[in-house]
Amino acid sequence: MKPYRGIVKGNTVILEETPEGAEGAEAIVLLKVSEDEDWESVRRQKAMLQKGFAMGKLRYKKREDLHRGRK
């Protein structure tokens, strides 16, 4: 497996060089986002985790809350 660089235009990736023997091959594309976008995504994920998870009618913020008796 060899990495190639390219630019996304619409629904197409334009590669800087043509890969040999890759016609019809399956491709996995990893997009590099700016550092600001990356930190924004981390902030949103942390905010979701801070809210807790709805598990039926009770809301648990910590795993330890699951093992305590009902109030």
C-alpha cells in the first residue's frame, strides 16, 4: 500500500501522480482537516460526553452511577 496526495473537487479526488496498476482497485481516503476544525470536533465530543447518556428514564453521568442502588 502506498500513500498518494491529491485534492478533493466535489465527489472526486484528483491525485498528484497516477498510480500504476490501480485501475479498479479499492481506495481508502483519509482527509486531513485543519487544526482548528480538529479541536472544534474534540470540543463537541467532550460536550456530548459531559451531558451523560439517556439509559431509560434515568440519566447517568458516570459509570459508577450504574452500580449504585436506585434512589
